[in-house]
Amino acid sequence: MSDKATPRPGAKRAVGPLAFLGAAGVVTALNLIPHGETVLYPLAVFTTWVHEACHALAAWVLGADVLGLLVRPDTSGLATYAFNPQEFGTFSRATTTSAGYLGAALAAAGLLAAARKPVLHRPVLGALTLLLVLTVLLWVRTAFGVVVLLLIAAGLGAVAFALSAEVAKWALLLLGLQTGLNAVMDIRALYYVTGTSDAQTMSRLIGLPPAIWATLWLAIGVVVIVLSFLKSVAGDEPKALPGIRKT
């Protein structure tokens, strides 16, 4: 006699390690080759929204009034908020300032983790659709931001509720990879920027040169993304499925 595990009919499959590595290689290459970013433009705008939404959400949670969330055609962005200095102190301001890069890294880790769980693919994409729509209604005031973010929301909603499970799986994986890559690569600009930046804001608030804050965020982001990457490549331990006993 022997017990043999058989897959359930119609069972959803997670992204395998080789497929994950292949997707990561393609996304990285497109970000590095000339004009490759054009192909990934909607994903780049999405990552800008993630970064600025993390600033805005942190400010809102800590008691500030969010005035606007700006996403520009060149994929740069800005979150503006007003606060009472007596109530919104140094800790709150530093936390809100750090929330952009660190929040994007954590968001990428969450998206990659969800990509490993087929049961989460559609719910997570649906939640992202809702968050996009809510932030547009509450905070976005420019025509470009409203139109493009709503188009992205419509696309994610279609993937979540109308298209196949395979499309949902790959969409979530690509979002996670691009968000993670941007969370790390975008920090490079902080070493050269001459205008206002998150790192310069932290330097004014707490001290230390802006490059120190950029390096700290970069190190934390790299650790978070690398651990998520390794977990995705290693895969989750397979769970035993009910078997059919044969004689």
C-alpha cells in the first residue's frame, strides 16, 4: 500500500523560484537599459505613489493635515501637510520624513510576500485599487495625478476581479519587484540633489549630514528587499495535501 498526494483540481500556483528570478532579471534590465523605463512607466508611477502615500499616511496617522499628494509626469512626487509644531514634534516630523523610502521598502516586501500566497493575489490587488482611489479622492489635486492614478487603479481592479489568476499573480509580482527596486535605487539621487530632499529635512531636524540619512535608509532598504528576495527565491515549504490511498 502507498499514500500518494495529488494536487487539488484547479489549485492556484505560486510563482516558482526560477520564474521569480527571471522576472527580477527582466525588471532590473529594463530599468538599466536606455528607454527601458518607458515599458515600465505605469509601474514607475505606481512606485512614486507608494512613496508619497507613505509620507501622507504617516503624517495623517501622527496628527497632521495632509494638503496634497503630487505625482509628476517625470515620476517625481511630493506630499504636503500642515501641522501645529507644538503637537507635531520632532519625532513625528522625522517619522513622516523617513516614511517615504522605508515605507516603500516595507511595501515592496509585503507585495513580494503576498505574491508567494495565491490566496492573497486578488485581495491585495483589490486593496491597492481601493487605496489608489481613496488617495486620489482625498489628496490628489493635479489633472495628471488624478487621471493616471485612476487609470492604474482601473487596471489593477480589472486584474483583481476580471482577469485570470495567472495575470493577477504576475501583476502582483511585478509591482513588488519594481517597488523594491525603486525603493533602493531612488535613494542614489539623495547624494547629489541640491534642492530640498528627505535627507536634508532629516539633517535639519536631527542633525548629521544628509548623506548619512541617505545611507541609513539605503542600508535598511537593501536588507529588507534582499531578505524578501531570498525568501521568494527559496519558496515556502510545501504543505501536505490529502492523499489517495491505493492498494
